[in-house]
Amino acid sequence: MGIPNLLRFMKPFIEPVHIKKYAGQRVGIDAYSWLHKGAYSCSMELCMSPRSAGARRYISYFMHHVNLLRHHKVVPVVVFDGGSMPCKSATDEDRHKKRELSLVLGKEKLEQGNTAAAIDLFRKAVQITPSMAYQLIQILKTENVEFVVAPYEADAQLAYLATLDADQGGIAAVITEDSDLIAYGCTAIIFKMDRFGNGEEFRMEKTLKTVKDGLCFQDFDQNLFTGMCVLAGCDFLPSVPGIGTKRAYSLISKHKNIDLVLSTLKLDKRYSVPDDYIDSFWKTLAVFNHARVYDVKSKSLKHLKPLEERYLNYLAGNLDILGPALAPSMARAIAEGRLNPVTMETFDELSRTISPIEFIDTSALNVASQYGSQEILTQESTITICSSEESRDDIAAFVVDDITSGEQKCNKGVLALGKFLPQKHSSPAVECKEVKPKNTPDNNPFKKRKLPTDQGKVPDQNELLIDLDEEEAVVLCSSLSRESVGPAESLDRNGVSTGLCWPLTQESVASIPNERSSKRQSQQEAIRNITNKNKDERSGLLKFFMRL
């Protein structure tokens, strides 16, 4: 696809770029290059079950990149390939045979259980069809994305749009994976753009004025540069054995004349040049310079550049090499996506009941992003398209299954982002019953203790609270520290935890505070009485000695 090894050879002149550089400008998109890349993710489905929902993931891939451009204020102009060029028929036939072989081998590997090898073969077997392009066009219409279907090669159509001003529908650059755009003389090309907008930019005008890494194109014009690309080999004409990009550059740079290069090549015994090579070379060069394209203004076909007299002589009046002529009405129907450019049949007859596009509601995900989610959502909305070849029941079942699977994916996304949502704790309703106070039981364990009869000394406060001589004291759990005893333990007289503190009943809970408070008050009053009595005795002795 494209000129072999041309991008590697031109690497010194290719610079990194981000798509935001073209903000506010119109940028052309080689649709089939994105469709091919998107089809890699669902190659097995496209080969084995093309009507399944998984076989339409290429649409999500494509629309993600379209929305990326619109996010950066870039106006996308999508250009689709049309019919095949007559001079490319041999190449197309060879590629078709290779795809058929890859499909057969892929199915064999899948039956053997070698899924990885099968997927690699299915990727080689995938073919982008006008029907797939038509399904994408319906989505572009609903999204108000500008598009055009070229009568033949999308590369020629993109190169033509690059020559127009913006107010006439022109574009500032082209996004593609095909190096043929360099041979067509496109002014600015972005290769290998990823899902984040980073790519590699080639600018023709800058290249023709720059010297880098021993490569100099200052003596080249656009025609010489295109001649170098044709010598290196392309889809329209294979190169002479032994001639690659580097050798083609050396010949053009040395002679600076295409006729002289071809004559030298013909006389050089190191190369085996076919008899019809020179004639085919000039015809191929005519295609790169004068291919037929669609003119949006006149709604008809025209040549990429006005035909020169010398090319008319080489073509001998056979202008169909540049693309067969089409009636204006037919050319317009193809450009607007209403006519299949290969079979020349209207798409309405093939798919009358294409259903409206269904988008899964992602409002929940948007809410999650408002609460600090740092994840970048790269999953696009699920799109459902039905083919008219299916019955109504099959269509309904397909739509339901597709939407259900999309909802499940969306729900998974919401659950994954659930951690970013504020948690709403909904406590269950608890029935509150009024607790009626009950009578104090007779078996209250908290009883008043008699004070010691010995009043000659001041008893210790702990001895007043707990009597350790008569019986074991039952100690409240709340009076013990959490570090020493658990909530269901008590202490014996030796300070050992015995676990005598049992769960309290409702009756005991109602009676504990009153008994405990009255017991403490009586104990504290007894301590004060003893202390006051001792003070009275000491004061009496002092008065006695003071009289003496």
C-alpha cells in the first residue's frame, strides 16, 4: 500500500506533530486507512460473523478519531475510496487472491484451536467494502460530519482538495497511512496519528527547500519528485528489479531529467527493464498528475490538474486510464453516498431498513467525572445498525441484543467509576417502640453495705466501696479499663478476671443507676462524718492544752 519504504527514506523530513496545530482549519481524512485500522480490532467477527454487533467495532474506532479532531476544534472532511482504477486492476486482483487465501488459512487455524494465528490471518483477510463505508456514512450524516466519496482513488480526491482554498471547500492537511499522497503532491500530510492526536507530519514545500542527512531536494520540482516515487514502485506500476527508493533518488538527483533517467536505465545491463516499462511509466505519471476527481462546485468530474499535451500523446486518447468518465448525475450520486461506486447500484435497494442509530446514555459516567475522576473515558457510544437482508424478527432481536450488550458495558463502566461517586448511606427504617419502665426487681445485686464499727481510724475509700471479707464483689464492666478487662468480664478478690459480668436485662438496666447513686451518696456522707469527727477531737485537745 503506497510507495515501498518511502516513509522510512523520508524520515529526516518528517517531524512530530499534534492535531491541535490545525485548530480552526479543515483537515481531510483518508477514510479507508482508519477503516482498515479499526477493522483489525474485529477482524475475526468480520470474517466469521459479519452481521454481529462485534463486527461493527470499526465504526466506534472511526468515530473516536473524528470526535478527537472536533474536540481540538479541527473540522474533519472524510473522503472515501470509490471505484477501482483500470491501471490498478492487476494489483487489486492479486490482493483479492491473497485475502481469500488468508481467510481459508485463518479458518483452518481456528478449527485447530490456534486462535492467535487465526486472528493474524483474519486481519490479512479483511476487506473494506462499500457497504461498510455506507454504514459509516449514515452515522456521519447524523453527526453533521462533512464527507465525499471519490469517483476512484481517495488519494487523488484529497490531493485535489488540498489545492483549494478553505472557502471553496479546500483542506489544510491530510490524515492518512498511505504514502501515495506524497506522490500526488499533497502539501501537508499527517501519518500514523494515534488516538490521542499525535502523529508525524510531512510538508512538501519544506522538503524541497531542506538538506538533511545527505538528502537534498533543492533541485527537485513536484514532477521530478513524483517521478522518483514511480521509479521506486507503486500500486499502478511495480519497480524494475533492483530499483528501490534510494536508487531512484540517486538517478533523479544525478540526471535531473526523467527522460534521461529512463534512457540510462534502459541501457544499463545491470537492470532488466521490460519493453513496455517506459510507456507504462508515463501513463502512471499521468495518473498521479491528472486523475479524475469530483468537483463539488460543478457537481461533476474533472482532472486533478489540466492535461498537458505530452501526456495526451502517451495516453493516445485513452483517458479512461485516468478513470472512466461518468455522467454528472451518477458522479454526484456516488459522491453523496447514494450509489455503490463498484456495482453502480443504489444503496437504498440493498439496505432499505437501516435503523436509526442508538446511543447508550452515558450521563452517569459524566456525573462520575464531575466528582474528581481522573480516568479518561475512551469508550465510545454503542452504535446499532441493521441490514435489510435480515427479517424483521431478526432485526428486532439484533437491535435488542446489541442495545442490551451496550447497556451492560455502560453499567460496567458506571460500576468501575462508582468509587468516585459520593456514597449515599440509606439506613433501613427502624420501628421505634416506646420502652415502658418496669418495677425494680427484688433480687437487686446492688445492696447497701454497713459501715465498719471501728471508728478509730479513717477507713480507705476503696474499702467502703467493696467488702472483700464477706463475699465476692460484682464489679460493673464500665468501671474497669478497656486495656485490662473486656466488656463481659469481672474481677475476683485476687484481681483475676472471672467473666462474671453477664449481659444485663431490661429490668436490671432500669434499676442500676438509682441504686448505684444512692450507695455512693451514703458512702461519701459516712466519710465526711468520720473526717469531721476526727477534726473535732483534734480541736478539743488543742483547746484543753491552751487552757493550761
